Amino acid sequence: MGIGSVVLRIPRSLGVQINRSSFLTSFEADDFQRRDGNYFSDNWDRAANKLTVDIEAALGSIEVDWIDG
């Protein structure tokens, strides 16, 4: 992602790992813990289904929006 913003809408039951490489980019995500330079959802270790997201961004924002369902 160059200049701009992205909102990731992710089901709450999914375990998520976000690998982020960014420059001047804000990152807004509730219920994530930083480990070894990456971000893991609080349920990562116990989730039955998992998703890994690699993001490269500059001059923008990244937001995680949890959805129920």
C-alpha cells in the first residue's frame, strides 16, 4: 500500500498474525500483542483457524475491525 489507508475486517474467531513493514504508518488494532516484531491476536494460540497477513505500507493507516460471526 502506498499513500492511503486500509481497514481489515476480520471475524473475531479467526487467529491473526500481522507482519508489518511500514514507514510513517499508524496501526490501530485492539486485542493484539506484539511478539518478535509481529502482531498476534489474543486468540492466536488457541484459534482453530488462522490467517497471516503481510503488509507493506507507507504514509497511511492500517486498522483492524473485528466482526462477529
